[in-house]
Amino acid sequence: MTEADHPRVQEICLATGLGGRLDEHFCDREMFLRFWLRPFFVLSPDACWVAESDGRVIAYLVGTFDSGFNRRAALLLLPDLVRLVG
């Protein structure tokens, strides 16, 4: 995945997040993107893959085997979490 793919990946994420019912369960779409995708984009960009058809991103996959990823992601997202509860 390249940084140029991020907007399309985010678009797909918003359309399919929480079974396509994102707005029913999460009130802040931008914050959902930050929680779900930003840790991978920032901390583990090599763990992000896209599928393309005719040069257009049609799907994405994020995941990592890094055992320290969750801790680092929590630290990355801490300011956002504080802002949510503050």
C-alpha cells in the first residue's frame, strides 16, 4: 500500500465498517478511521495491503504479527482517547 492509497482505503473502511452499519454504532466517522487505520498507517505500513482492479483499490487488509503493536497503538491513540472523554 502506498500513501496515495489511503483515501480510497479510508473510503472503503467507512463504507464497510461495523458490517456497513458504522453510523448506527459510532458517532464520529473520522475518529473511527483514526482508531481503526491510523495505527497501521503510522506504525506498521508494511502490514497494509490493497487489492486493485483496473488500477483502482477495491479492498484492503491490515494486520500484524508484531507482539508490541497493540501497546504502541494505544500510546499513539492516547491523545485521541483523552480528547474523547475530556
